[in-house]
Amino acid sequence: MGGFISLSTYDVNLFCHRISVDPVFRNAVLNGSEKPWNESGLDPVEIEALRSGDVGLLYRRGADAFLLHQLARFQVEGLTPKRYAASMKYGRVLPRD
């Protein structure tokens, strides 16, 4: 099945896309609402990875790097560009600043 992504990967990509283009959704996430997380279709591993900044794991599972970068752009859950780069390059999650 080469070339296909799982529905779960689609949900990660969609979540990141919505962070980028939907200000209401983005503000809900940034203001700590649980609603976007609960309605995202993400599995618990993906939610934990997103919330902890483990974008490298999500990338290795098939998520799009450009869309994942939107999380750092808007600093979702404290993900900075430095933490994003460390997770993508080294597979490490740096502590929050």
C-alpha cells in the first residue's frame, strides 16, 4: 500500500492545518480548551506527542513536516522552533524553556 497514509496520520495533518488556517480553532487550542483535542480524531499517542512536542515521532509515523512546523510557528503547547528542530533532527524532546 505504498503512497497511502493512515486515517490517523490524516487527522494529525488536519489538526496542524487547522492550527495554521483556522483562527477560532487555533485560539481554542492556545487558550487551553480541551474541545479541539477531544474532537480531533487523534489517538492518545498522537495527542501525547503533540502536547509534549514529540513532532519527530509524528513525522516518523507519516505526518507532514511542513504541517507539523505550524505547531512551532504558533507555539502550540510551548513548542518552539528550537524544540521542533531537536525533535525532528535528533528524535529528542527538549524541556520547555
